[in-house]
Amino acid sequence: MIPVQPDRFLADLHALRAIGAAGSGKGVVRTAYSAADVQARDWLAGKYAEAGLSPVFDPMGSVFGLAERPSLLMGSHSDTQPEGGWLDGALGVIAALEIARAARESGGPALSAVSFQDEEGRFGVTTGSACWAGVIDLAAALELTDRHGETLGQARAAMGSRPGTWVDPARFTGYLEMHIEQGPVLDRAGEAIGVVEAIVGIRDMVIRLTGEQNHAGTTPMHLRRDAFQALARFNARIEERFGNVVTPATVWTIGHVSLHPNAHSVVPGRVSFSMQWRDGDEDRLDRMERIIRDTATEIASEAGMALEFGPMLGVAPVAMDEGLRRALEEAATEEVPGRWRTMPSGALHDASNMARLMPSAMLFVPSIGGVSHTFDEDTDEADLVTGLRVMANAVARIAG
């Protein structure tokens, strides 16, 4: 068993929370490439060095703490949503730091740690790990824009000379990620641990409809080419047309809408909106995409509007490695017998990309109320420590 120190683990977790602390309670704002994000990565690099690991920044700004020989890699991400919580991503980063540090102190196995950049998707979907895994070409990634029109390349300039060369994935024997569930299953069941069996696939793109901007008082309803009304019809039709395709586990979201000119007395002439859908079956994701594209084309034709589809972003569904899963299950059985389960992940994680490079697996701890991506996100500290112990137990089984 790796002798982790729970008090040190929690102290580091709270120290990271203080970088970008916002709102009431335990809220954090540490979006990718922001000043707080860069500060957090420098803090992590210092912690890695103190732990005897070699801190290395890759071309995207992901920061690794590398052991000197082939090792198991652990980690997650330290960037947040525009209004984020203190645990999403950060938990896995600090758990990796503590387990790797405790292993070195006790003469245990060689372990490395990482905090991937832009997992939260300011510029894409799990952008940092996706570039490392070859899902996205770096040159293409640098041209991705955020919702304000800034490119990733422009934002990355905030990291100065830190970004270096790619870390060779061949130096790692596998990848483990500890994370909050971000859903209500474990919390409602009173269970302590979830061992992830698979991560759903995700598709994400922006759709743009351009009609005609006009006066809201003098333009008759039947002559309008109203971009918002087109969006409303699109939303209603896809919900109806998805009916024979989706399962109760399938989800889809229009999460960001930009209406122009966004004024009270003007018929809106343009709308740009995000369309995201998630499911564990690749064929179902494909069928949903066809419905989305066909429906948008139909709406645009009926309303006399121009239509544009943005680039398709996302990752395929991925199963977790059976051997690593078994180690997590055995550790959970030993630490919390009868209080754990296997479960899918409805949220996307860096482990999806890591599974392209090496055997990968994930461990969940409960989220109070199933709440995440908000300042109110939280987990009982006793559950955090339980997760740390299960993770350390599994790592000892895998790397010992």
C-alpha cells in the first residue's frame, strides 16, 4: 500500500482552490490560459519539483511531473468552466500529486502526474489531451476560437516560453484518473466509489442561420425572416425526430446562443448556436448528426435563410481498460465493501483521449446533490479521502 497523507492531500487541494477563487463558498474561475490558470500551472510545476518529479510543459501548456523511468501516469485537468467548482479536474490532479509523492517517499513504484490544458473546452473538447493523442493537429488547434473570437494561439501567448516539446507517450504504462461523478447516482445511493466502465461519445458543433434584420414594429409576421423563430422551430423538430433514435441515457443540449443584434425592437437577422449531443453508441451519434443537419437544412430552406455548419468537434465512445478496471474494483472492494458500483461516465474526460495512447481507467467519488460546473459543486472531504485511498490501493496493485 502506498502511504498517502490525507491531510497533505486536502491542504494542497485547498491551496489550488485559492488560485482563482470566486463567488461564494468554494467557487473557482480558472479558465484555460487565464492568469489564474497559468499561475496554477506554475504552482503545480513547483509541487512536482518538490516531490522529486521533473516538471515539463508540452506545446499546449499541459504540465507533467515526470518520473525518471517508465511509469504509470495519473492526472486530470486544472482549468475550470467560466463559473466552476473547486473539484472538477483539480481533484484528479492533486490525487495524482499526492500518490506520486507518497510513492517516492516510501520507495514505491515510479509514478508520473499531469494536468492537461483546456479540458473544459474554451477552445474545443478536451483540447490539450486531444492534441497529445493526435485527435487534433496542433496547427489546427491553434486556430480554434473561443466564444469571444480569440484564437487558442493568441490565448496561449499568456504562457510565454513555458510550452516545450511533446512528452513521449511510450514512457507511460497506463493512465488513471480520479474525478468527481458530476451526477447524482453515487450521492443518492449513499455509495462511496464508482468504477467507470466506459465514457460516452460526444459531438459538438456551432450552427449559424442568417435571415433578415428588420424593424420589429413595421415588419408583418408573414414577411419576416426571423433567426430566433428559425432556432425555435429547429429545437422543436429535432426533439420530435430524435424520439425513435435516442435512449433514456442519450442527451443533447443547445447551450450557447448568440442572437444579432439582440435588441428589443429589432427582428433578429442572425443566430449562432451550439449543438452538443452525447451517447455511448457511435452509430446513434451518427444518426443524430444526420437528423441535426437535415433538420437545419430544412428550416433554412423554408425560412429563406443562409445556413452554415461549424467544424465538428468531439470524441468517440470509449471503454476503459479491463485490467486497470479490475484493480480499481479490487481496491474498492477492500476499502469500501458493498459501497461501490461500476457505472458509465456521461461526462467527457481526458481519459477518453488517453485510451487512444495507453490502457486507461477512471474512478469516481460522489458529488453532493449531483451538482457540478457551478460554484456550488462540492464533495464531502471524507469521500475525497476514501477516493484517494482506493486510488492509491489500485495504483499499488498495478505498478507494484
